[in-house]
Amino acid sequence: MEVIGLLGGMSWESTATYYNRINQQIRAKCGGLASAKILLHSFNFEDVVALQKRGDWDGAAKLLSNAARALEWSGAGIILICTNTMHKVADDVARRITVPLLHIGDVTGAALAKAGKKKPLLLATAYTMEQNFLKSRYAENFGIEAMIPDKTGRQCVHDTIFGELCQGIVCDQSRTRFVDIAQKAKQQGADSIILGCTEIGLLVSEKDLPLPVFDTTTLHADAAADWALGRAATRAA
């Protein structure tokens, strides 16, 4: 079994989901007492958010790259950035390591394409929804045109992520707002929903929403487990 390197703590709530999901998949596939071989670097999320707010993406790339190199030196055979937003610097990180970086956009895009989905609603932080680092990857690599909510909807989703979910708060009122946003997107032609922030799965799942759901956290974690067992089917950057 190969060693998985996780860049986590962004936030730690979703990193815990990664750890649980990867180990659950390894146990399901291998049986018995099998568990994943994982190396984790967990950041202080305050430091990362400060860089995001300043727009210091070069600083963020350096921060993540240094940690990724340390994981590689410690024996990790692949690196995962356990957050969608910080994939803005994924290409920079990938260039500074010699092991593959398993890109969350490629894993998600492959799942959407396999299911024949072409117009998903992307729910994520404002950075991810309003910038093109993931949307363009979906379009260029998979022919997928991601939709985003209107300005009010984007603010609602962003504020819920940082003000609630990243702080361990799950509110029924916020769940209702997300369902309303999804219903509006369905009426506008969306054929699926990307949970494009690794915390959103803590709030809503397919049973809550009116369209097929693609949870980037579980897709990314499952791909990592498959890779560790030599069953990788998705492209690593």
C-alpha cells in the first residue's frame, strides 16, 4: 500500500472527513484491520485565510509547497490539497514536488463526465465560484460548463462556509437557503450540483437537494484510496 500525503487543516472539519473516508474505503476494499498509510500536514487555517484575504496567492503557494515537499521527503507518494479553494495554487505546488498531485478538479470533472453531466451548479467559496481556476479546468479538460449562483446566492454560500461550517456550526436555516439556491439553478438549466467546498457536505447531501450531487470531498478521498491500492483511474497533475 502506498503512502498518501494530505495538506489539511483548511479547515480541519473537512480534513477529518478526508481521514475518515480514506480509511473507510481502505477497510472496505481490503477487509480485516486494514487502514490507510497517511501523512498529514495540518495548517493553522487562520494563517491561510489571512493570505487569501490579502490576495497573497504567491505566499500561499510557497506555504503549501513547503509542506508538500516535507510530506514527500517523509515518504508520501502522492499529495492531496484537502480544499477546493487552495487549488488556485495547485499547479505551483505540483511544479515544486516530484510526486504526483491528485487534483480535485480532475477527480470531480471525471465523475461528472462519466455521469454525462454538462451543466452543474458550483457551490463553493467566492474565490472558487468567481475565479476560473476550477471552472476553466472543468471546461478545458471535460467540456463541462459550471454555473454559479447570483451575487446574493454567492454571498450566502461564502458566508455560510466561513462563518458556520469552518467553525463547526451546522444550521437548518442555512440548509434551507442552499436548497433554495439549488432549486433556482435547476429552473435555469443546471443538471447537477458540485459541492465545491470540502465543508459543504457537512450541511447538505443528495437527499436534501433537487439534482444529482457530486461531493468533491468524497470523490477526492475515494480517488486517493484507489491510488494507494494501485487502482488509480483518474489523472494526477
